[in-house]
Amino acid sequence: MAFRRHPKRPRGDATLPLFAELAANNQATPRPCRHRPRHADPSAYKQVRAELEGEWKLPLRDVEDLAEAAHREGALEFPFLSPVLFAATLGYAADPYDGGGCGVTGLSPYILHCRRSADVLRWNLRVLHELAHALLRRWREAREGREYTHADVWGLTLMLAVPRSALKLIDLARHVPQYALKLRGQLARAVRAAA
Ligand SMILES: [Zn+2]
């Protein structure tokens, strides 16, 4: 029998290959090779980890619920598509700008002012971070001023990158830097431990 180069997909397992295909199409940079550490960019990793180790005002589980609700509202077929598209499904437009820090509000609460980046993965993470700022602002307004911190914002950023319902697919995620995925995994363990 001739060698079959493209075997048929097994029945009942259509979802995962579709996700894998979408992930491959969305892959902005090649997968890290064995000569590079998987979680490259140690300074960014340490910086975000330090943010997460700051004071949280909200229970981890509530922040994870918020990310889950945003993904339900966005209703994307695949959770790891472009964060710009994800934000758009929620009514937010990402605007590249050079004005400085994060959490900046401008003419409209539905415009996310995201610092430019030459690197698409870092840009994607910045879009999710600004989306987290915007969603928590909206959340605070709906709850009469209940406060949150920048640790909460970073937690939500990572949970928006990989919502709870997609944690089992985290190895397919290619839309944010690897260090962010590593931190998301750590957060997931922290949520389970706090339950
Ligand atoms: Zn911020």
C-alpha cells in the first residue's frame, strides 16, 4: 500500500486539529528552538512576576471569572486569536500610541491606547493589558467604586490571554510571549490552591 502523506483525521477528534491549525496560522514567531530557553526574556518575566506579587484587592477566582465572562461575550471560536480582534468583539479598538505608560484613558473609554512595539507578541500582551485596565474600570463603575490594584490588572491580563476554559489548550497558545504563558500557568495553580 502506498504511503499516505496526509492521513484522514480520526473521527470525533475534529476540534483539536482545528485549534492547532488556527494556532499555527496565528503564530507570529517561530517556536523557540532547543538552543534558546523556552521562557526567554527573563527581565520581562521578572517585571510582570513582581507586579503579580504586589497587593491584590480582588479574589483570584473573581478575576478569572471576569476573564471567562469576557471570552463568553466575545464568543470567538478559538480563544488564542489576535487580541486586537478579541478586544474588537467586546467593542474596544486598539490604538498604537507613543504617549507613555499604561492605563491611559483618552477621548473614549472604548479606545485602548497601547504603547507601540516592534514585536507582535509584546504588542498583543499590551493590548490585553489595556483591555484589562478598561474592563476593570467598567467593573469598578458597575460596583460603585470597589477598588482594584495593578496586580489585579496584570492578573486579568494573563487570564484574558488564556481563560480558565482554555487552560487545557495552553500549549497551543502562540499569541503572547512564552513568559506570559508560564506566569498564567502559575496563576492557575494559585487559583486552585486558593479554592
Ligand atoms: Zn497597567
